[in-house]
Amino acid sequence: MVVKKLTLKNFRNYEEETFVFDEGLNVLAGKNAQGKTNCAEAVFYLCTGASLRIRHDRQLIRIGADCARISAVAEGRGGTVFLEAAVYENRRELFVNGNKVGRSVDFLGNMKSVFFSPGELRLIQDGPDERRRFLNLSISQTSREYASALLRFRRILDQRNDLLKEKDRGLVEETLPIWDEQFALYAARIACKRRDYLGELSKGAAEAHAFLTDGAEQLALSSDTKYRGDEEAVAAKLVRELAASRERDLRLGFTTVGPHRDDIDIRINGVDARGFSSQGQARTAALSMKLAEVALFTRLSGEPPVLILDDVMSELDLPRRKKLLARIRGLQCILTCTHAERVLYGTECRRIRIHGGKIIE
Ligand SMILES: Nc1ncnc2c1ncn2[C@@H]1O[C@H](COP(=O)(O)OP(=O)(O)OP(=O)(O)O)[C@@H](O)[C@H]1O
Ligand SMILES: [Mg+2]
């Protein structure tokens, strides 16, 4: 799938601008703070319905405006898709081919993208929520079933947590087992899907990491081993675990077991990368995970996603830069940088210069 055209209206520092992209490499060049990342962020938003950098959509609206609009024309195996998002102060509207969609689940995944920026170090070095967020966004783009299970699960988790704070003990004793059944059902679906997805992603990540480090390092990703068997078996196990932790959950006022607490185990040469990797190792490991995501998306949906590389070239040494460029050949890539010439070494690409939220011809 390729993005042909992207129009931004009152989005971040853009008043109104239309980008036309090539099927191969597109280089967004410009000085700092001109709008390169903003453009990349807009593409990602149309793919996932979520921003990478922020929790509140309203920050996407250009200061002084009341609505930000992002729209894109994408072309893929299934034909042409027109995607649009209108973001207001306290709500948003999403459209696919001009039809308003009520649920974000129906919006995401129509166009797929993989995003990599220096901030992706967080994926390796920060806490488990970064890694869960990565998995959730990644799997959701390729599986609507996962995205809806996640939505249901979050609602059930909130309700269960509310119930745990309830003063009426009788009511709690009576209703908690019912919530536990529901919780376990969706939790198991999520856990099993993550486990299987990670199994696939791990192979690609190991291969990409070996490629980027010339075989010097081995990268291994795995999910917690506590989920074995099919969904039913995992759900049954979760019901038992919920019952066992009920007293503790009641004391703490929240649910202490389930996929909302899980993590990805990441090892470089057998050592836990989460606490012990160098900056360069962590960066390369994160990049390997993203390249694995590209390969997996391609396999699952039969066509490559749009690869967004935000400001990554300056962070890589020359051999890795060349390897990365070799790796992405043939993919549609939106790459941002401050010095286009130095990065590209004669690579064929479309160059787009950005200054002050405007494209400079
Ligand atoms: N809602 C908004 N309204 C107006 N301007 C905004 C809004 N959000 C962000 N900006 C501005 O957009 C500008 C460009 O941001 P962006 O992150 O795209 O820069 P960049 O070109 O990627 O720069 P760098 O090379 O430093 O990464 C920033 O100066 C920022 O203050
Ligand atoms: Mg930037």
C-alpha cells in the first residue's frame, strides 16, 4: 500500500498543504522545527487513529484554529482508499471513502505504516507500557479482531477496577466472578494473539538485527511464558489467577493480573536489553523490531506498509545507514532529515523541502 497524496489543514504548524509522494523513497528535508515530523505524524495518525507523541488529540489542532483535518489517498491491492480525520477540541470524526465511521476499529488498518524515530529507544529502555503500546498498535493494524478485543478488554478492566473499589462487599462478592469470566475471555484472546504475533516478529527481528550488526549481535524477543495452550486454556488459567489474587486486588483497588501487566522479554546476546543495553544497541534493536514489523505486515496483508523514518539517519553510523538504505529499497518510505544530501549518497528519491509549515518548491 502506498500513500499518494496527503493534505493537512490546520494540522500542527500547517495551515493548508498537500504532499504528493512517490512509490519509493520520499525525503522531507528542512531545518529544525519546520514541520517534518508533523507531516510524518499525520500519515501515522491516518493509519492507526493514534498519535505517536501525544495523548490528547487536541494538540494536533493548529494554535488558533478549531479543527484539524488530515486526509490521504492511498493505493493498494484492494484499490484506492480515501481516508480523512477531522479533529476538534473534544471529539473527532473519521471517514473512509467519504463514509463516516463510528468506531476507530473500522478506521485503523486501512492504510498501514511502520514508524521509526530516535524516540523508539523507549521501546527497549523504558517500562513495559511502551512495549505493550507498540504491540497493541502493531497488531491492531493487521487484525481488527485484536483491535476490538482490546477495546472490550479495556472497558471490562475499567469496570472491574471500579467494582474493586466498591464499598458494598456483598455486591462485590456476587458480581466479581461474572466480571472475571468476561475479563478472562478477552484477556486470553489478547494474550494468545500477542504471543503468536511476537513469535513471528521475533524471527524477523533476529534476522534484521544480525544484518545490521554483521552478525555480531543476536536479538531475541519473547512473550511471558505463562500463556500456554489455546485461548480456552489461557482463559481458564486466568480465571484461576484472578480468583487467587482477589484479596490483593480488593486491597489495592485494581486488577493485578492480566495482559495489561505483561511485558516483552528482549535479549541481546542473551542479556536482558531492557536495563543493560547501550544507546546504540538499543537503537539498533528497536530498528530491527521495526524492520521485522515491515516484513510481518507485508506477509500478513500481502503488501508492504508505508515506512516512516523520522530523523534516524543522523543517529546511525555510516555502515548502518547504508545497510538501512539497502534494506528499504523497493518500499515506500517517508524519511525526514535536516541534511538530505549527506544522507542519501546518490539514492534516487523525491525530495520535498519544508520551511515554516510550507512546502518549498
Ligand atoms: N498545534 C500546533 N499549532 C501550531 N504549531 C505547532 C503545533 N504543534 C506543533 N507545532 C509546531 O510545529 C513546529 C514543527 O514541528 P516538527 O516537530 O514537525 O519539526 P521538525 O521539522 O520535525 O523539526 P526537527 O528537525 O527539530 O525534528 C514546531 O515549532 C512546533 O512548535
Ligand atoms: Mg522532527
